[in-house]
Amino acid sequence: KEPKILSLIPKELHYMWYRGYIDGDGCWYLNMNTYLRQFIISSEYNNDWSYIEKLFDSLNVKYSISRTISKKGHQSSSIRSCGYNNICKIGNYLYQDNIGIGLKRKYSKFLDIQNSSLIS
């Protein structure tokens, strides 16, 4: 189920809401030794990922959802996408403008992943 706030935001600006959401709960990951590229959003165990699934489906991004319970009982869930092409589709959607709003370290990590195609 899509967050109610998105119904108040023009569709062409949804990417900015998603960028803010990902700045808080998302993670861009690059391991240059193995060329592993991942994008992960984490949340509570029972999180409804349907609005992120809808976004990823609209971007033609492959993803997986996992729910875990640690030995100490900590519960969490995450939605993950791997691979250069999938990561670039997500990043290009989120950073489609050049206005500099958002966490620079997150954007820089995405750029590192995007530029990593030159050396893999």
C-alpha cells in the first residue's frame, strides 16, 4: 500500500520523496574485490513493501524481500536489488535532476557503483 503522502505529491515529483526515504533507510553497497553491487532498504519485520515493489516493477528492476529474526530475537525485513543494471535504474530514477537535494554520501556511493562498470 502506497504511503498516503504520495497522493498529495504530483507524480512527476515522487522520485524526490523516494530519495528522502532512501536517504533515511536505504543503503548503496559496492565491494570492489568481488564487484558486488547492492541496493538495500531495511525496515521492521512486518513492513509492507508493496509500494517499493510497485516502484521497482515500474523501473523493471529485479529484487528480493527477506525477513529475518536474529538469535537475540531482533526482527527486520529488507528489500534488495543486486547487479549493475538494476542499481543504475534505481539511481537514475532517484537522481534524475541535478538540484543537489539529498545526502551527498548516498549519491556519491551510487556514482561509485555507476562508475564501477568501467573496471569490472
